[in-house]
Amino acid sequence: MSTKASELAQYGVNIDADRFLKIPSVTTTERGTISAVPGMLIYNSSVGVLQQYIGDSIWVSIAPSAAITSVVLPGSQTAVFTGDTITINGISFDSGAIVSYIDNSNNETSAPSSTRVSASLITATIPALGEGTYDVVVTNGNGSRAVFPDAFDVDGTPIFNTASGSLGSLLDRVDSANFNAGATEDGAAVNVSITSGALPNGLSISAQGIITGTPNTDDYADTVYSFTVTATDSENQTSDRNFSITVLENYVQAGSTTFGV
């Protein structure tokens, strides 16, 4: 038996402060039982949108347009690079929303992955993009699009001057260090610092990554000192590299010992 719209739960659409338009609130399954006529409106609670009947058993969605209110970059970064994840804030992101990026030549590239956290928040990853400024686009499942212009810049991350691994060996209290653990971006040196581990006692690292000094460890055996250097560019993008320095034992016992014959 067909269900009349008047018998179904009502959904209030605000007209002004004191008046509401009452329309049926139904699920997709319940919608099929309605004796619909062209022009009829319902609220489809299964998908959370208003829908209008246009005939031949076809209902079309009347969805509010999506809008992007802000795009947030990772941490304190002012530019992004491949693999970074951005946060997109806005309204009316539906369950089918996807993310893409448009460059200054109007070339559009899809995000490798995106997650709709809610109707107002999506996270998306950055693919391999050329350097430049990009718009962020959210396309809803219903085809509506929201564009946030000049959302971010793509810039390279720091590149280290030396391969990861051992920088070399030093004889304790004898050899002087002169190792390069620095990094550059676009040919210019960037600041570096040790963020994990430590240098052997007696050595230091400059802001440009030059390690100097003479080890003074008094280790009883050859010892490997491992540490991580982090390079940070002007957009607060970072690169990490792991290094090590081996200090060769040169321990001399204080005083002397005489053995009898």
C-alpha cells in the first residue's frame, strides 16, 4: 500500500524566524512507497539532503554548495612538498567528496588520498607537484565544487651535502674533525641542528653543519657516536639525516706502573 507524504515524519525548513515549511522526512527505502508527483519535495534522511521528484521515478538532490573556509598546512610550514598532509576546513562536504589541486596553468591533479572526517573537515595528501602556487578544490559526490585559491606553495625540501652513515673515524685526543653534515635548498645553505643523539665530547656543529673539534672521550674501546641532523628551510620544511662518527680508543692511564722481574 502506498504511503502518503502526510503520514510520514515531518522535516522543518526554516523560512524566517517564526515560520517553517514542513516537508516529509523519509529514508531512501520509504521514498519508494510515496505516491509522488513532479515537484514534490522530501528530506532524505539516508543521505541527509533535500530531494525533488521530477518524474519517471527520478529524485534529484537539492544540496547546499560546498565551500572551503581555510586550508591548514602541516605544523608551522608555509609551503608543502610531496607526501605532506593538509587539512581542509569548510561546509557541506558530502560523503563522496574528493580533493584536487590546480596550478597556475589550470592543470588539475588529484590528491593521492583524502579522508572526509566530517561535513566540515577533509584531510588530503600532496602528490608530486612542480614548484609553484596551487588552488585546492573539493568536488562533492553530487558534482558541486568548492575552490580555495592560492591555498599553498610547493617548494623543495633541504638536500644534504653528505650521504647518511659514517662521517669517519677520529683518534681520541689526537685527530681534528672536519666533517660536512650541512644541507642546501636551491643552492643556498640552510640551518641545521642535531635533534637526536649527540656528538662525541670535544666536537661541535655549526649552523651550516660543519663539525669541528678534537674528540676528548677517554673511552676504553672504539666507540660509535650516532646522531640525527635536521635541516630546516625558510618555509619551515625539514629533512632529517642520520650520521655517525667513530672515536678510536687512545686511553692512557694516569701515572705509571713498574713490574718487577
